[in-house]
Amino acid sequence: MRRGLALVLLTAGAVALASQWLRPFRLDVGSALGPPLATDGLYPAESGFRWTAGRATIVLPAIGRGRPVVLVAVLSAWRPRASASPQVRIAAGDLSAVATIGPSPAEITVGPVRSDAWRGALALRIDSDTFAPGRGDPRTLGARVHEIRVAPADGAWAPGAPPLALLLWAMLAVPLVLAIASATGARPSIASASALALLALVVMGVIVARVWTARLLPVLVTAEVVVLGFAVLLPGRVRAVLTVTGDALGRLASAARALAHPVPLALLTLLASLGTVLAYRAKPVVSIPMGSGRETSFESGLGSFDAADGIRFRHVAAPASLDLRDLGGGGRWRATLTAAAPGPDRVLALADLGAGVSEGVVGSAWSEHEIAGPAPVGWRSGLIVTLPGARREDVWVRDLVIDRGRAWPSIRVIAGVLALGLGLALAIVAAGLAPRAGWVAATAAIALVVTALAVDPIAAIPAVPRLVAVVALGAMVTALAAAARGASSTGDSLPSAAVAAGGLGFMAWLAATTTSLYRGGHFVFHSSIAEEIWKGRFLLYYLPYPGSMLSQQAQWGNVVVPHPCLYHTLVAPLAALPRPAFFTAEKVVLALLLAAMAWASAALGARLGPPRAAAFSAILMASMPASFQLLGLGHLMTILGCWAMTMAVVYLATHAERLGERRSWWRAVMVLALCFLAYFAGLLFMGIVIVIAALALWRADRALARALVSAAAAAAAIAFVLYYVNWTWPFLSRSLPQLLGGSGAQTGSSAGALSSRLAAVPHKLAYTFGSAWVPVLGIAGLLWTRRGAPRVLLLAWAAILPLFTVLDLSFNFLLKHHYFTMVPVAVGGGVLLARLAERGPWGRMAAAAVMVAFAVLGARVGLDAATGRIP
């Protein structure tokens, strides 16, 4: 108690002292990833701005009561032709300023002004004339808000009353860490150190990023209260989670020490530096096609996409820019901009490469315009290309071709390439492999990135910082998996190579989905449903209704299929984040689901095959082309369904001997119910697996067969009551007659002869698995597994593929059975490769060659998904 009180007083003093320092800061209102501000009357972020509804309020938190500040609002206001430019009034406190603004951003200043709110917040009010944009846009629009700048009027250091709300939230957040640590039985020294570490972060946040700190502290306190509740109710489980997390951090620290050798580090640094320089010199001329999507990694403020006569381009109706500061410097850039503008030829301002705005004669025909400017060398070597636009004019830009000459790369890119390699090595060693394996992986990663920089710099250069973040997150995920493996009480410890394979797979899946060219098929469709559920429209997708966009299948003659909305409900809380952050968090979840399937494949391989089968199975699953294809197509419900079915089969296989026990039986019921509710195909396929396995086990182990059937029946009853009761009668009365009557079947001349349908089967298998031999050999490998109930379950699972392939000759099942059998194919392939490796050196070489070839197949499909060629 005394220690907690002392911590509260220390927090109050430290935060009050830190709040006396107010640095000038800028709020990017137009960024969807900007700080979470309390606003009213603002529409969602667009291309670098947010429209007001005529009257808007932006609350600037934690300024401090009585502290004078100067506010600068950067605003613009597009209006239709022949319309007058609007007047805008901004006000804060009892001060205001009025200005007339046009389509170009302009600054309006108000202040010094003081906050008189007890919380220390300051409200900025924006009023402007409004207009109705048109029939297709029902909004009432006022002004565009680009950014808000706040500067202290009396200097950065100005003693005064601290923001009370910020102070109170900090006084709650820091002691709660102490309470959580005490509830989980942590040593007093560790509890105090954790609380002091959080206090240091809060103090640093108050000084460096006050707005973010003020907005995130309530979220942190809420999360701490939830964790404290779990720590009180389930202290053992929370203690286990904290232990695994601490072990993971320790593994990363140990891996960093193991890799801290000067000679390999120097060689890796030399490889990254020299390789990047040569990559930049290999392709001095680069082209940025506008309207293709490749420019989105660089642009800010460009207008809408468009096309005419088969040529894609972007509109420039207001000032825009292309941030090319990583493209290389050290000389003079010579650029060629291809542009047009509807109407007669006239002189327009086109671009600025730092040497002044270049003008050119532009008309309705496409014309090329030469521009030049010096590109400096430094942390970011290159230029920002400014496209000033023209008032009341609409300029079209088709592409920008830049001759960089003998450019030197950005130091940032070199550091990113090196960090990417080191992060991969860290993940490999944290998984438990030797440092030599980490150095080999780092060298290979740097070589691949350097090659990408040389082949396609426009795509590769912006991707480097993102890949570094992906690898860093992947290293933490891998370390957590290794720590969880060490803490496992089941005795099914996975080999280090299998843990590393799942971690590398996580990085590959996340990297493929976070590129700027990733299209994602149905990704936005499913994400939008999650957003709708988060807004309170759960029943809209939970209950059947005519024309349901989730469950009415146009490709099956508009039959209604009871697709559960479990995936959308589970990820719906993530929709509270800004949309780009929501999409990224969702992609992390999907990559984690697939990584869990890789580790599950390893667990099954370890139980059914030789020792090496676990690593081979994990590697095959991590390289599975079908997994990247699912991400490319955006079949997010299918990914959840595949994961849920994998978890169900793994649990049944690893607990077959104890399934008759009450606790194990009830856990089987819960995991099967999750499988049934995750996806309708999971209900269908898992039910068939249970039936086949029970029939096969009936003579040898009737108790296990009865336990399987009863658990599945209980799970089906739970799933029926929770969801399928709403859909059963519509499906039986309307959909089933349509399916049996030929809806979805290939009939008539479009179906062709049965022989042609049979001939298409290998092509369908190759489309999903990369080669038709992969599922054939994978299922054959299952025949070499150890006898027992797990073998029966895996064979029953694998039987889904040939069974529904035969049924697919009459009905179009959209190859979903292919995706649901990825894991048994990977396990069977892993066992087959492990048996091959036991044959001696030639067998190990052959197995390694097969793995490399399969990884190439997966990488090819992953690249297709990353570059938008899927779908």
C-alpha cells in the first residue's frame, strides 16, 4: 500500500513536471493514421484532408490550462466553376480570424489563446459557407482541413497548471501495473521496475508526443483494468502469459548477443551497402506510371484515378506531390512528365523539382515535358516532386520518367536493407537455431532485397521500411512461439526449424498483404461487414434476409448458403482503429491464423512421422501456394474456417487417448463448435471427417468412436442453437431444391463431356497447390504414418479432397475443398520427405530440393498476390 501511494505521488510529480514543456507540434488532420482527435462535424479523411460539414470542432487535448498558444489551421476549399471562394472563420477561446480561401491550401492564424477547461483541452471551431457537391454525393461540404499547427506563445518552457485529465489518467495507469504484477505473484523488484518503466514512457510521451499520449492513456487504463480482472480471476493463466512474454523477450535478447560478432556484422553491412549502391546504379532510368497504383506509395494529394482510350492517368486539380526522397541523389535529375488537359492548348504550371516551377504548353493531346533539378545525398537521397496544379484547371498526368544518372542510395534504404537481414537472423536464432543459420538467412534476405531494388526500384524502394516492420513483428511472433513451445505441458515440443518455418511464413503472408499493389479480392468486402457490425448492425448479418450480401451466392444461382458472420464479429473491434490501421491489424490476424496452421502441421507431423517430419510439414505449410492464393482472393472466412478445422483435428488427434474423459470431451465439444460456427464448409467437411473416422475406428476402439460422434453431435447442437437455427428452413426449403435441381451444376453445352471435366481436374489441383503432384504425394505420404487414431483422422481429413473432386464433376464447389485440405497435404508431404531424408545423403539432398522447389511455387503465388495479379 505504501509503495503504491509513493508511486502515485511520483507519477503526479513527474507528469506535472514534464507537462511544463510544450514543444510545437503538428496534427495531420487529413491522415487516416493521424492522432485520434475528438472532432465534430468532420467527414472521414480523404487524400490529405478532411471536409467539414460547414461547422466543425477539433478538440486539442492536453494543452494545459492557462498556457497561451498560437494555432495555425491549414485549410482549402474547392468550389464548382463560377462559384465564389468561400469565407472561413476559425475561433478558439474568445479569439477568431476570418479569411477567404481557394482550392490551394492556405494558413489562417489565431492566438495567442489560452485554455480555460479543467482538462487543459482547447477547442478549435471552423465555420464556412457550404455547397452540395452533386447528385452522387449527399454530403454538405464546407472547407477542407489539412493540418493544425500548435506553438507555445511564451516558449517551450512555461510553468503553469498541468492538464488535469492527462495527470489523472497517468496516476491511474502507472499504479495499475504494480497491481497487475502483484496479482500475478511477480517479485516486488520486477513489479516496481515495470511500473517505473511505464512511468518513463509516459513522461517521454508527454514531452515528445503529448496528443497521442493524452488520447491513448484512457485506452491503456481500460486494458489494464481488463488484465487486472483476469489476473484476479485466473492468476495462473495470466502468470503463464506473462512468463511466456518474458521468455520471448529473453530469447530475443539472447539471440542479439549471439549475433553480436564484429566480423559477420561487418561483412553483412558491406553486403547491404555495396549491394544497394550497385542496385541503384543498375537501373538509372525509372518510370512511375500514374493511375496504375504504383504511384500511391509516393503521392500525396493527387486527384482521382481515370482512364481514356485505354490510358490510365491521375487528375491534378489541386497542389500535390510525389515524395521521391529515397530514389537516389548525388547528381542532377532529368525527368519527363507526360501530361494533358482538356480544352485548347495553353501554358500551365506542371512540376517543381526544387529548381522552380516548370511550365509547359498543355492541351487535350498527351505531351511530354522535360524538367530538371539537383538531387541531394543524405539520409533520404532524392527529391520531392511538387505538382502545383492550376486554379480552375484540371491537369491530367500519365507518367513520370526520371533519369537518376549515377545515383547514390539513401542512407535510410541501406540501413533498412541491413536491418531487414539482421531482423530475420534474430528471428531464426530466437526460434532456437544456430547463429550460422541466422547469418545464412540474413545473407539470403539481403541478396533478395538488393535484387528487387535493381529489378523494380519503384516497387521495392518504398517497401523497405514496411518490410523492416514486418520482420521485426515476425521476430517477436517467432520468439513468442518458441517460448510457448518451451512452456508447453503436453510434451509435444516442436523442433526449432518448425518454429522458425511458422515465423517465416507469418512474415511472408503479412508482407504479401501489406504491399501498396495488393488488391485483396473480397478483402474490403468482408472488412466492410466487420465495420458494419462494429457500428451495431450485427443482426443484419446474423439473421437471414432476402438478398443478403454475405450469404446469397450469385455463382450458385443466387442460392442462400448459411455462411456465419463469426469472422466479421471477431475482427469487428479492430474497426475502432482508423481504417488503414484496421486493415493492417486484420492482415496481422490473418497471418497469425496461417502461422498457427503451420505450427499445427508440425505438431501432427511430429506425432505421425519420423523426427524430421515436423520441420518438413511446417515448411510445406508455410510455402503452400493455396495460402497466398486465399489472401490474394480475399477469402477471409475460408481462412478462419481452415484454421478452426485445423485446431479441431489437432485437438482430437493429440487427445484421442483421453477423449473419453469429461474435461477432454467438453473441450472437444467447444473446439468442434468453433469449427462449425467459423464457416459452413467447416461444418460440412468436419462432419464428414467425424463420420469417416468413427466408422473406421468402430471395430478397433468403440469408446473413441462414440466419444467422437457424441462430441460432434453436442457441438452441432450448440452451433445450431447459436446460429444455424435461423437459416435451416430457408436453406432446406429454397436452396437445397435449387442445388439438387442443377443450380451451380455445369449442364448443357457449357459443361462439355465428362472426359473434358476429368481432364480439368489436374489443372484445378495445380491452380491451388502449384502442381497436381503435390496433393497426390501428400495424401500418399499419409499412408506411411504411424498407425493409430491420429492417422485415421488425418486420412479421413485428406479424403475430403478426392471425394469432393469427384462431386465437383457435377457441381461447382469453387475449390474450397482444396483449401480445407492444405494441412493434411502438408503433413503427408512432410512425412514423405522425412522418410526420403532417412535414405542417406542423396535422400536429404532430394528432400531439400523438393522443399526449395515448393518454396519457389509458393513465392511465385505470393508475389502474384503482393503485386495485385490475384485476383
